[in-house]
Amino acid sequence: MRIGTWQEKAKRLRNDTYALYLAFRDRRTPWYAKAFILLVVAYALSPVDLIPDFIPVIGYLDDLILVPAGIYLAIKIVPDKVLAECRQKAVTEKVDSKVKWAAAAIIVLVWLLVLYLIIKVVWL
């Protein structure tokens, strides 16, 4: 597979991810689709994986298969009209810097919580 093809797929994945964020915020999206989107995002950002990353090759399979599969399924359960509008917005709009900072803050907080829990368990 050519590098250009991978770059196109990565760009489409980035746009679809932002479109899912926009669909999550849209009131026309059903609650079960919002719940599934939240589950996929939580798993993608979570430091805990089903298969630990330190296991060679297999450890990264969940990141390479489960997260894109979750995004694919989330796209399938969002209503077509809402998804089309959100995809259009995702292409034309830039990602809000507040969203980037919020996502970064959540990741840092999760890691700090995990570190705190590890320290607490080790020192008890």
C-alpha cells in the first residue's frame, strides 16, 4: 500500500473522529449513539487496554483494531443526516483549541489518577 493512501486514510479517520465529536454534541443524535461514542472515546483515551501494550505485537492490536472498529460502528449508528452535516462541518471547521486543551487535560488527569492509585497501593 502506498504512503499516500495511508495519509488519506489517516486524514479521513481524523475528520470522522471530529465529526463524531460534533455528532455527540448534536441533540438529534440518539442517546444510545452518544453513549457508544463516549465509550469508544473513553477506551481510546484510557491508559488501560484489554491487551497490555508491553506484549510484543499483540499489545497494539487493540489500538489498531478495536478503536477504529469502534469508530466505524459509532459512525454506523449515528443518523445519516446528522453524520453528513457533521462530516461537512469537520472538513470546513478547524478543531477548536478549547477541545484540544480539554482532551489533553482529561488525559493528564486520568494519568495522574492512575499514578496516585499506584502510589497509594504501593505505600500501603
